[in-house]
Amino acid sequence: MSRNCFVPLCKEGYPSTRSTNKVLGIRNKTLFKAPKDPKVLAQWVKAIPRSDRDLRSGIDRVCEKHFAETSLIKYFENVMADGSIQKIERDRICLKENAVPSLFPDLPHYLSSIKKIRKPQVRHLNTKSNNAETPNLNSSFNTTIIEYDIFYNIVNQLKSTILPDATFISMVKDDLVIGWFDNDKDTVFKKIIIYKDNLNIQVFVSKVIVNVEGIMQTATDFEDIEKIIAIVNNLQACSGTGLDKSPQSVACYGYVDAKKPGTSFTDSRCTVCSKERKNMIDLQRIYTLRQREIKKKLKKQKSIGRVKNITRKNSRLNNKVLKLKEKVGLLKQKCATASAAVIENELTRLPESQQEAVRACFAAAKLKDPKGNRYSINWIYECLLVKIKSRKVYEHLRTKKILALPCIDTLGKYISKMSGQYGFQQAIFDLLAKKANCMAPEDKRGILLLDEMKLSESVSFNKKTLKVNGLVNLGNYTPEHQINSKGDHALVLMYQPFRGKWVQALAVFLSKGCASSTVLHKIVMECVILLERSGFHVDGIATDGATWNRSMWTKFGISSENVSCEHIYDSSRRLWFLSDFPHLIKNFRNCIVKHSEFWTPDGIVKLKHWDAIITSENPFGYNLKLCPGLSNDDVHPKPYQKMNVGRAYRFFGEKTAIAMEIYRENNVDLIDCEPSVILIRRINSLIQAMDSRIPSNSLRKASPEYEVIKHFIHYLDEWHDTAKKNNYNFLTDSTYFGLKVSLKATLEIFDYLETCCDYHFLMTARLNQDNLERFFSMMRSSCGSNDHPDSVLFVQIFKLICTYSLVKPPKG
């Protein structure tokens, strides 16, 4: 049987509605069963707008709010002895016979059929009556005259009477209106109407007729009016309950008498609305408390269910852990019974580095205290390499116990036991010879890099060799006046092949200050001979632009026209010399910054063109920028920033040229920037050609990169000749000489490799000193993040790092 209303969108009869009504103290609507009479049932079906299913007689129900008041029986009516009718409210409302639902408040209004009840017709009095009724008419006429006299007497006396503030008198359709004006809201909020015909009195508060205690229904004289004005002047409009659900009580008085005992002037509600407000607030509080209790119960039920689920999950996981422990125990038994030969046989399937890691883990597992662990030499060597690569990674692997690694102090003790030596070590070249035996001929060609690094002076006495470490050591070429001097510069030689990602540090020498060109000349010749005997071919030597390096070039017979000399080891070959290209670009940029204006074959290049870009882009703002990388430090570098390669490359970047062209329309300083744009694009193209790192943009025969280098050599010669002839500002002699020699040597080396060594391309980044600078950074980091490490620690770390590429197998 259906317990809810059949009408669509009506919620009466639902459990949620019943529980809400119970909390709020509202009576549930009565539900009436569908009639059994087929005719009446058909009228119900036609009246109710529902088409999804049929109305079932005796089963489906319709609530009382869908019937008109005339169709409901709400009271028991009893006729008393005196003829009066006594009404008693029914506990359950009944429905009249043949009643049909017609009100649907939850549906569109046009679906409700409300029948208007016509008022009964009023019969008018016939003035043409017989003679018997004439005396009564005269009496009524006399009474009306008296009432008119009283009315006009009241009006005249009111005009001469002082009324309360904001009170006015007006005549509306011959009736007297006494009103109170509200200045704040600009409305009339109280008024008294005295009707002229019958002297009846009505009081309105906020446009609602109110029945005020003490006010008579009909006025007899002016004193009555004065009393009424005094009473109404003290009335205030009732503000209602102040709640949204029921703004005003049904039995609201409509006013508040401020003079009534027990009522203050600040009270704005009548007693009925105040009581209803208090009851509704109490009900809301009770409802809120019950809702909280319900939520607590639901939360408690959920938590109980969650605890049960977690308990079951824990029990399952505990069972799983027990099973895994049993498996681990069985595996431990198998490992304990397995022989060392079986374990070693299984380890042979792994790479050598992984074999060392597994052996170290097995050895650590046998010990209760890790302090007593002993490590193999190979494992210590691997640990040292990991620590040199990244100290943070090493600490992470050790602290998380991912691998059995010794602590940093233990590694320091091993490093202190290593006997590093300055000068050429024959063992390194012997290992290189073995490595060269399994390499292709084209992979064994490269250049020799050399550069110096500043050290801090340090002297220590070696008790084993009974020698003092930290003194100048240039091998057989140590000058006599520096034999017992403390060394403060390390000269490092490195071999860099044209192919492959590996490099090899060959030797380090300790000198007082920078080594002289005579010493460098001898050391370079010996190093080239040792490398050639080891199976590797040296086709070039790369240095920076220092004066002692240029003097060494002179000793080999290098000039701007002759960029190579006869090879030291093989007279049928040539040995080319190059200057570090990034170093040359930095010097190029510094020359422009120094002179501010520079003549070029394309026009005058001015430093203010770069300054105009920075001004136009507002570098400290959050606006969009055409050249976001360029900063004021790139254009006006500080002394310690002048040798930064990235800043020099941004100075000549393609984005800088584009920014000049675009800002030229709005910036006066960029009107004559065309020569600067051309120079930037020339240098940028040269950088791309001389710093290629992938085969796609590498140097090839008749490639754009090859033509760029070739054309720039002619451009540089033309620039140099015209600038010297007219005494214009130009590059320094060292920068011009280094650029010309390096560019010509690059082309000649590539032509030789293509013709004689079956090379199809050359990555020109393999001709600069980037790897040697990276090696110096690694040394500074490994020696305690010190820019100038001491000479004793430096040679120890050098020996460790230089053997890394020897142990690492070649490609393939």
C-alpha cells in the first residue's frame, strides 16, 4: 500500500518529510485513499496531471493540500439548545463526498483549477415604499444629520489642535485621515480613518487593519479622537518573527504598544510573534542538536565499519608477512647451505660492476656491526668514482642502505694512502696502449689540450719515500731557480679524441707561477711522442690565448699564414695549433664593451644599441620580452663576469639581433643599428659553426658551416687591413691572431681528416677546451669545494680521476 501522496512533486507522506515535521512540531498532512466509485475515480484521474501510471482505487493516496477548503471537513459541528453551533476540531480531517483534487502548488499554476466563489447578491433598499415606512426614513435621516455635525466638529477642532510630530490630517473621499509619516522610509506607516457616513473608526499600521485594545469602533465626540490619537501615537509596527521560514505569526497583532506596562520602547515584536520566534528558535536548536547526534551516529557507524575493514586488512597483511617470513627463512637456509663456488658461479651472469656490489652486500649481511666491514679494492674504487660524480647521490645510497657503501671518512683514508705523482706516469701510457688495441683507427685520432689551474701552496713530508711533497715538479724540465720552491700552479695535459664522449687526463705538473714557453715546448713534444707510441694520433694542440702559450706557438713556427708545423713523431703528417674558441669570443665581446664604438666593414657598431634593448625590455618588470636572456651584466660585465662564456654567447645571440630590428621603430638609439645587427648575425653563425656538438650541424665539405668559416676569414682580413690603415679601433693582436689561426686550422684539419682518414664530418666542439674546464670544476668539487685546492690533495684526486676513463671500456 502506498504511504505517500500520488500527485507529482508532492513530498507529503515520505519518511524524510514526516521526520522533519516531527522535529519542527508541524502536523502531517492527511492522506485520502482514491475513491472506489468508478465515476469519481475517473474525475480524480482526469484532475491529477500524472501520466506515468494509473491511479489505483483504495491503494494510492492524495494529501489534503490538493483539495479546496470547501471539500474538507475539519470540525465536528453540534447545534446547541439556544440555536448556536459549537465547533470542535477533528483529530483527522475527512473528505466530503464526491470531492475532487484541484490544487497543485508544486506544479505550474495553470494546472490548478480554482473556482471563484461569488459573493451573495446584495439587495438594495427600495425608496418607493408605502406610507407605513415613512416615519422610519425620517428618523434615519435625522440620525445622519447628527453624525455629519459631529464629523465636521471633529475636523474643525483637529485643525486647531497641536498634533504629535510627523502627523498630518487629510480628507480622502469625504473621509478624515490622520496619518503618521516616516521620514526615513518616506512612507505613511500609521493612519486613522474616520468615515463620514457612520463615524466608524479604522486603525492601520503598516497598511494592515489592527484591532487595538481601548479604541472604540465609533467616534462620539472630539475627546474620543484625542484618546485614539494618543493611543495610536504609541503604536509601532510589529517586525514579525525575523525568521525566513515564518516571517510573521498568523495571529500577529500587527502592532506593539510602547506604553503598555512590561514593554520597552525598543521592543519591535508583539507578544505573539515573540513567542513564535522563541518556539521556532528552540525547534531549530533541537533540530540542529538532533542532526548533530545523527551525524555522530553515522560517523561512528562509518568509523566502526572502517575499523573492521582495517582490522581485516591488517590480518590479511599479517598473514602475508608471515608467509613471506617463512619464504625468507627458507631462502636463508638455502643460501646458508649453498657453497661459495655456487654463488660465484651465479654471479658470473652479472656485469662486473654489479658483481662487486652483490659481493659487498653479502659481506655486509654477515656482520652485525657495519664498522667492522672490510671492502675490496675494486669496490672502494667504484665508491670513490660515485662520490666524485655526486656526493649527494653517494650519501643517499649509503644512508638509505641501498648499497653497502663505506662512509666519507673511510674514503678519505683510502685517498690519503694513494701515492700521486707529478709528471708523466708510464703506467698511464701502457694502459692507453692496451685500450688502443681494441679501438678502430678513426676513433684514435684527436687533439692535445693543456691549461693551468691555480693551487694553494702546501708542503708535506712523505715518511715512506722520505721526500717533501708540494715543491715545484716539472719533471726533467724543472728550472734550477725553482727546484726548492713551493708550487702554486698545476699544468694539466688531456687527450680529446674527435669521436666518442671520452677524454683522458694524461699528466699534471706543478710549477711556481705559469710555466715558461720553453718548458711548455718540451713537455708538449714529449707528451705527443708518448701518445703516438701508445697507438693514439695527435693532430692538433689547443691552448688558451695566454702570452706564454703564444710564445710556445712561435717556437713551433706558427704564424697567421702558417697554422701547422711538421709533426714531431711522423714527418709525413702536420701538427695544427688552435686557440680555445669560446675564449676568443669572450675577448671579442670585451673589445666591443671597452671601446663603445667599433668600425666594421658593414658600418659603425655601437654599444648603446645593446643598452637600448635592455632599456626597451624593462628587465626588472614582468612584461613579455623579445630577448629575455640578455641582462645588463651581459653588456657591462663585472671583472669576474668577463670570462663567462654564456654571457658572451647571449651578447651575440640571434634573439639580440631580432630585438634590435623590432625595437628600432620605437627607440631613437636604434635607428643606426643595422651594422650591429649584421655583426651579431655574423658572429652567431660563426659560433654555430665552431661549436657543433651533434652530427646534424657538424662541419662537412661545402656545408653552410664550412662556408661561414671560410667567408669569415676573408672578412676578418679585410677588417684588419682597413682598420690598421685608417687607425680605427680593432681587436687586440692576440685575439685577431688566435681567431685567424684557429679558423684556418679548423678547415685544414677537416680537409685532412676527410681526405686521409675517411671522416665525413667533424664536430667542432671537440676542438675547444670545454672538457678540460669541466675537469677543473670536478677537481675543485672533489677537493672540498675549494677554488684553489692544495697541491698534495690535488695530485691524489688527479690520479683517481685520470684512471676512470682507463678502466672504462671503449665503445663496443
